[in-house]
Amino acid sequence: MLYLTITELARESHTSEASVTRLCRTLGCKGYNEFKMALALDIQQGQPARVAGDEIDNVVDESVQALQDTARLLDRALLEKAAQALHQAQAVQIYGVAASAILGEYLHYKLLRLGKPAQLFSDMHRAAMNAATLSEGTLVVAISSSGSTRDLLHVVKLARKRGVKVLSLSNTPRSPLASLSDMQLVAAKPEGPLSAGALNAKVGVMLLVELLTTSLIAIDSHYGEVSQQTASATLPLLL
């Protein structure tokens, strides 16, 4: 339950989002998010204490496992389709909030290295203004671990009204964002209420970004040539 959005929980329990919200309030919580936080804290307190020194191994093991699970989950045909959409796009708009914005920065950097025009928006007010004026030939890349970030969903809806394609990167296969997307690539290890921004939830999406940009180079060797040019441009800046 910790990893389910309210939409997913309502679907799995054959009820409605309003019913889930009413249950949470009956239990003394203001809403579903507060209920998940309380549940996560209760579960954490009930777990046995870990042996000192295990934390480093746990973080490493969970991150490696997230990479391996993401690779197993990967739909290679869908990856190829997403890479083609990136290649054909005249412009790329990247939207992400909080920790997802950091992943957006990584994608923006990788596309810049390849000479692919892209803009990144982590402020959803600016993103909304951008989305309201998008033109045909633009690809939106929306990044959200949960797929249910309200501000991001508002922006993606505006983009859809402009008739542009939407590619989402997420840790949640079924979500409101997934239903708004033309394509979605899914990474393993969804975030819990107490693990937002955790490395093991982010490395999978970073792998997806790496695979997307690697696929671009495979589609057109020009990207590889530009990558060498942009790398050379920074050499004088290195000590």
C-alpha cells in the first residue's frame, strides 16, 4: 500500500478515491498522503534494529538491485519507440518537480551533450506557461516517481491540449501520469513516503536516461559526432 497512489488503491480495492479519502479521515488523518506517512512510520518502528555498519551495504545492494530490476522490466521495443520520438522531435520540454527535477537536469545535460534542443522546467508555474504555448513537433518528457504529482499533472494536461506527444519516466506503472502519456518507461523501486529522493529509487530512472541517449546515438551517428565536439569544448576548462 505504501507504494500505491490513491487511484491505484481505489482500483485495487474496487472502490473510489472519495471512499479511500473518507476512510483515511475516519482513521484520524487529513488525507491519503498523511495516512501513508503514518503507516510508513508505524512499519519502520516495528522493524528490528539493523547491525551497525550495515547501512552502506544496504544502500549499495538496493541500488544495484534497482538497476537490475529496471533492466528486467524494460520493454526494449518501447525504448526504441521513445528514442525515435526524441530523435524526431524538433524540441524537447522536460518537466519535473523536486527530486525528479534532478533527474530532469541529468536528461537535459545528456541531450545537451548530443546537441539535441531541450528545455528544463522545475517550476511548474513556468512549466504551465510553456506547456500552454507548445507547437506541433515538440516532445514533452514528464518525470515523476509516483506519477501523481498534482502540479505536474496539470502541466501535462495543458501540453496534451496542444496536441504534443508525452513521454513519461516513472517508478509507477499505473498512475494518472501514465494515463496521460503516449509512452511511459518504468524504473524499478517505487518511492515510499519516507524514501522520497532515495538513491535506489532514482538510479533506475538514470539508467533509462542513459539508455535513451545511447539509443539516440545508435539511431543517428551524428549524435556521436556532436558528443565528441561538446566534450572537446570543455577540455580547456579542465585542470
